[in-house]
Amino acid sequence: MLEQVWQDITALPSYLIDANKRIYIPYLLSAIIMAFFVYWGASKRKSIKGFLSFLFPKRVWLSKSAKLDYALLITNKVIKAATFAPIVLTMVPVAIAVTDFLEWVLGKPLMLQWSEAVVIAFFTLILFLLDDFTRYLLHLMLHKVPFLWEFHKVHHSAKVLTPFTIYRTHPVESYLYACRMAVTQGVAVGIGYHLFGTSLSMFDILGANAFVFLFNIFGANLRHSHIWFSWGDKLEGWFISPAQHQVHHSDNPKHFDTNLGSALAIWDRIGGSLIRSSEAGKVTIGVGKYDARHDSVMAIYWLPLKLAFRSIMPSAGKSKKVDKQIRD
């Protein structure tokens, strides 16, 4: 186990050269380019020094909240390797179950003889849509179910946003997202097998799903940042912009439980939770009016467990009002 933990820790620098990771160098560079246009349009006195100050303000990158994010990137990696990584749900049994179910309901696999390019495009699209929809559903549950909210509150307790805030998660939430990914991939593979047989592959760019690559290259790292980058009302009706995700992190009660989608905004439109950045007004970041008390790595790990189980215990009635205040 110690060897596995050490391998996972030493693998962290590879995140910078892995197109499936948010902090892949080209994704970071594209965010810097987009941030430059924001700086150029907003600043009267323009200079390289001014842009660097705009991009890396000390109040953000050296804040206590940001330092906790950096620490959690490492500690969460260790915890995952040492605990739930071996027991996370895997894709294969899900794919087999989906295939068996479809065969039971619809009969034998269709084995459609479509061209290879069409099959790859269809499978890539199905995988992306299922992935984005299940992300939205789980995110919605993390906000609406009190037991789950205590774990997701870790992410929202960030006082500032940087690209490393994506790694500010409680291990319980990370486990749920890992299982969600296995279910999503299993369902996609099961559907694909029933339709086309075993010849399944996806369009990829440098090893990442083409849609995921495009999502990340077009400013995903600005979603967790101090840089307000809007795509305009029309596009924001279809895709979640960096500014819209910052609205999602707002400490204004009017913005709670909004813009829950990952890439697509259509799920929020259907659910009535979409806010365009032009409608949000001034946004400040945080969990709400009351401090979530996530002021140390230990508190981030322990307090959600304590409050989550208190939320489902009948004897916790007196404390629920206090816990609600932390949320509101």
C-alpha cells in the first residue's frame, strides 16, 4: 500500500502533461490567453508587469484558502490511494448489466453496420452527453440532500478561486464522482455494444475525449479563478461559461443551487436553475453568510463527517438550525 501511495504522489507532476487533467499545460496556457483579453479590455495602463499582477494577485494565490487547496491536492491523492481506490465501482460490471438489460428488453444486439467514422462520432457524443448529464444530477444531489451537502460544502467553502480549487473536495464526494464515472462509461459502452458490437472507440485529442478537450481548452480553468469571463447571454443559454460557474460559487443566497451544470447549460434550463452572468450582479465567493469552519485540512476532513451524520440522526434536531445557518 505504501508503494501505491508513493507512486500516486510522484505521479502528481504528470497532471501537467496529461490532457485528461484540468491543469494540463495547454489548458492553463489557453486560460492565460483568455485572461489577457480580459485584462486588455479592462485596464487603462497596460504592461507585462500589470498583466502578471492581474493574473497572479497575492491576495488570491497566497491566501489561506488557496494554500488549503494546494495541500488537499496532495492529501486527497494519498487518501484515495490508501483507501477507496481499490473498492471504487468499475465500468465492466455496469456495461455487462446494461447489455444484458437491453438484450432482455429489445432482443439480440443490433450490430448496425454503420461507417467507422459515424460509429466513433455517435459513441463520443453519447459518452459526453451521459457524462455531462450525470455530473449535473450528482451535483444537484450534493446541493439538495443535506447529508451530501456537508461533503460538497468543502468545495464551496473556498474563499478565493484558483485552478487548484477543482481539487478542493472531500474524499466522500470524490468517491461518489468516481462511481458516477464508472456508471456513465458502463452505460455508454453497454448501449454502444448493443448497437454496434465490440468495435467501440471515441474521437480523442491527445488522449482526451474531443468534447472534454474543447471544454477545457476554452477556459475551463477560468471557472475557478478571480477573472470574470462571460460568453454572452446567447451562448450562456447553452454552455456554462467561466463567469457562470463563479456565480455558482457566490455567497449570495439568490445564487445558491444555480448553474449546476458542468459543460452544458441545458440541464439548468430544464431544471430552472440557470443564471446568466449578466443577470448576477456583483459576486463574492464563499459558502454563505456564516463561516463553514473549514480552516484547516483536519477540519475539512472531519467536520463534514460529523455534520453529515448529525443531519440524519433524530437527536440532532436542535443542531439543524445552526447547521442551516452555516449553509445560508
